[in-house]
Amino acid sequence: MTIPTLPLLSLSDDEQLMLTMLRTDLLSCRVGLELLDAYMNGEQLVRDLGISIPPQLKGLHTVIGWPRIGVESLERRLDLEAFRWADGSDSSELTEIAAANDLFDEASLAHLDALTYGREYVTVGSGDGDMPPLITYESPLDMTLLWDARLRMAVSALRECQADRYDYGLSPDERLVTLYLPDQTVYALEAGNGWEVVDRDEHGLGMVPVLRMANRQRTADRVGRSEITPEVMSITDAACRRLMGMEVAAEFFGAPQRYLLGVTEAAFQDADGNAKTAWETYIGRVLALERDEDGSIPSVGQFAAHDPTGMTKIIDLYARIMASQLSVAPHVLGYSSDNPASADAIRYADNGQVKKAERCIRRFSSTHRDSMRLALWFRDGAPPPKERRIDTVWRNPATPTIAAQTDAAVKLVQAGIIPADGDVVLEMAGFTEDQRKRVQAERRRSAGRQSGGDLLDRLAELGGEETVPALVPAGEELADGDGL
């Protein structure tokens, strides 16, 4: 007689198979992701060629932070500012969900991980009690998913982490996995050689509430690629070896080497006949020399000291090559020339990174929009109508001057293309979302005061000045919209 197992307490065979497959993929990718993380943090181990580095300096470690500079330079151009309905209707519900999840600050972290690792994951779930839906960003070090390229959606996903002490009363050293399936989310704890289910959230969405924010996708590679490419890693290692070579040269050849001709052994001994140390000999004691037994004066000279100019020129060459790989201006990586670049030349050098930022905005916007639609789905129990599109508002990734932005907006208003009192002209002028809201509020207050003043003037014309105090008590001003 077989005893049936409760589905709440154990994984089914299909769930166990899916968990094993996803966990194998997660662990196999983690080594490569940790290597990218090491280059991002300047913690990579540079291979020693075993030629010019003496054994005493094997522990010397040089760091050059070009990968981090390139990734962060691109990420600083990706500022998500707001969500709004494309039809212009009230977007307060979208703002409420974004504010509750601190989404704009968290999005910056997600963008940085996506550029570093090549991908980032977004999970959506129900909020606690009356709280808005929960949107979280997950590192690919802890999460993976199975992707359907035809439907462009996740089939299943897995997140593995150390259990927090607040998670189901578990101890912090226990492993907790979260298996995301189309109709439910399963939380399981590692128990011996298997997994014990601790909770199931049967949401019934019919889709996995996990999205992937991928960078540098291709049709044959939907997972995404890091901005820290093999070329970037190779040039970084080469530059680190040059810096290490400069350190070794400074130790051995930084001070000029001297030579002595016709010197007796006594010149290297103290008054008691003991041999002097190498340092005592070098710092100048040997300059006070006596004639030899034949009466000849010893000859003293020195070789030319090591010149690091050759090394620095090579590092400058690496900086220019790295600038082309990262699409940044060479001066961002520390390279400078005798003739500084003009402002137009600097903007031209930034064009490559600006275009790269615009492509990132296009790809990342789709993930942010889908996450917000999923959040509304969790909140309302039904997906929003497809005809109601959600727009994401980003800050301009380029770095134009305020005068240039304002001039372009003014010309469009003068040509009658956009209204002078609309929100578009403020956005083109470089105002942030909060600043645009304040300007609109000030415009409404100003219009209210103007309407109230016009109404009082009209009443004074019709009924005389004695009717005005009856409408507006003494000592009080007309509030916004009063009398309209």
C-alpha cells in the first residue's frame, strides 16, 4: 500500500526535475559571473608571465579600475524618473507603486548589475496586507530562469539564497530556494539530500512573475552579455602587468647604479674590519676612498637611472585602446595629451556612449513596463487592458548644456509644434519629473489668482465697489479657484 504525499510538504517529480535543472544552470554560470565581479571590483588575479618579476615580489598586486569606470560611466546616463500612462490619464497609482518599492533608486542598482553581469532579474509579488505589490531586483549570482524564445517569456525561474532569520523561522545557515512556476511560487528548504516545501503561493497568473533585464542581446543569445568583454579584461591585465613592471623597476633600478674601479676590499669595511652593509656602501661611504698601493686614485661612476617614460607611453596606448572598447573619451580613463580636446571634440567622443545608453534605455524600458503591469495585475487580480500602454520617463542620456536644451524647446514653441504651457516643453528643457509637477502646480495657482482677480474686477464694474466686500471678507484673499 502506497501512502500519498501531501503536495504542500514535498515537491512533485516535475517540480524536482525543474529545480535540479535550474540549480545546475545557476551553479555553472556562477564562476563566470564571479570573474566579471572581480574585474568590476579590481580583485582579479593577473597572470604572471614568470619572466621579469622576481620571487620576492610575487605577492605584489596592482589594480587598474578601467572596467569599473567604463561600466559606471554608462550607468550614470541611465536615470529612470517616472512611470505614466501613455494616454495622459492620472498616473498616481503607478507613482504609488514605484514609491512604495523605492523603484527609482533600486533601478539604478539593477542597471549596474545588468551592465556588469549581462543580465538582471525582476520579480513581482503580492504586498503584505494593504501594501502595494512588491517589485524586487535579483542578482544573477542568486537567480536564473528558463526562457521561451518564441513567446519571449519565462517558463520557470529559481532563486537560491541563505535563509534570513525572518523567513519562516529558519536559521541563517540554511539554504532556501524559491521556485517560480506559471501558477504558483514554491518555497523549499534544503533537507538532507532533498528539499522540504515550507510554503506555496498559488497566485494563478498563468505566467511566471519573473522578468529578465538583459544587456547586449543577440538573436542567438537572449541571456545577455556584460560590458566587461574579453577584450576589456585582456587590456586590463596587460595594463596591470605594466604597472607591476614599473613597481619592480622602481625597486631595482629607481636609484642609479654605481661602479668603482681600482678599489681595494678595505673600502667596503668599517674601522673594525667588518664588512659594511649594502645600504651603507651605497649611500656614499665609499666616496671617501684612499689611493691604492700604487698611488692611483680609484675611479667612481654611475649608470643612468631607469626612465619610466617607456612604460607610461605603453599604458597611454592601452588607455586609448580601452577607450574605444568602452565607448568613452580617453580622458575619462586618465589619458591626456599636450593639446587638450575642445568642447565639441569631447561631445563627439561621447557620442558612442550616448548611443549605447539610448539602446540600453530602449531594452530596459520594456522590462520596467512589464514589471509595472505585473504589479497592477497582482493588485487588481486582472491584467490592465492591453490598449493602455505604460511609458517610462528617462533623463536625457546625453550631456547638452541647459542653454542648448532651452533654445531647442523655445524654437519648437515658436514654430507652433508644441504648446508653451505643456509638459513636453518642460521635459525638453531638462526639468526633472518633480520639477515639472511643481511648475504645473505653480501655473494652476497663478491661473487661479488671475481668474479671481478678473472676477473681482468684473463684479466691481457691474455692481459697484460696495459689492466686493460682501463677497470677500476683509483681511482675506481669494483662494485658488474661488468664484470660478
